[in-house]
Amino acid sequence: MLRLAISNGAANDHRTPGNRGGIESLGTLTLTDCIISVCTTLGGDGGGLFNWGGTMSISRCTISNNFAHGSSSDGGIGGSGGGIKNSGGSVIITSSTVSGNSALMTDLIGDQQTTGVVVVVSNFGSMIIKNCTIGGNLVGAIGLVTMYGGGVWNYGDLEITRVSSCIILAQAELAHLGVEFMPLRLPQRTAVS
């Protein structure tokens, strides 16, 4: 897709977890000079973009003001990847901006069982980030929720290159109770060059 703008996409069915707000890709997708903005998923992951086991290339794009929300009423799922979620696939992000996105997990039951992987860029596959800006994003939790990663959360293979021109800024957090917050959480294999 070249020079395409997608905005105001909404997947709002709490009864069917896993909806995506902007684009869900299961195959090969190339986005160049695109804008994905103001897309929402309630009870799902990937407010802006969701790569489900496919290959996604994002170049000179803006991923902004998207929202993912999960809650204990949805089985404690959702809320991962307010901007971008990669699940088992491969994503390359080049010369792009990921900003103003948000992710929220709500524990409506108060059962202390809800763990939200509440992040803005979520990687559970292979991801390369080159010459990008990731900043001004928000993660939030209401209730007894564990929350991670306002900027990038990696649980796969992540490579950040051209680090002098790749900016990951401090992100914001909003929480009512228990929180673990870091702008960049890299518990798995990460290469920075």
C-alpha cells in the first residue's frame, strides 16, 4: 500500500476478543508513506496494526493516536500493541513515527488475576526498528493489573539499528494500582547497533 491513510477504524465487540482497529495482516504487507490513525480495538490487540504470523514492512509511515483496550471481562486479554502488535511474524519498521498511541487494561473483577501486556509496540516474533521515533505514547491500568512497556516490549527477536537516529522517548504511564513500567522492555534477544 502506497500513500494510504486509514483512520477511525473500530473493532468494538468485547464478546469476540482479538479484533484489530486499523489493519490485521496474516500474509505479506508493505506500507509506504501511509498514515494509520485514530483506530481502536476494544477487547483485542493491535489498535493500529496487527501482524499475525505474516511479513510486514512499514516505511516512512506515521502510526498515531490509536488505542487498544483489554479487560478482565474479556478473560484478561487484549490491550497489547496500542500502535503495533506483532504475533509470530516478521516486522521491519523504517524511518517511521509511532506516537500518541495508547493501551489500557482494566480489571473489572478485582480478582488479582489480570496480567496485561499493555504496550504500544509489542513484539512476539521478529522485529527490526531502523531510524524511527517512538514517543509520546501512553499505557494505563485500572485495578489490580501488571503492566509493561510504554514504548517497546520485546518477547521475541528485536534489532534496533542506526541507534543514533532511532529515538525511543520516555512514555507516559497511568495507573490506579500495581504497575511495572519501562519505556523499553527487552527480556528476550535484542541487538542494538
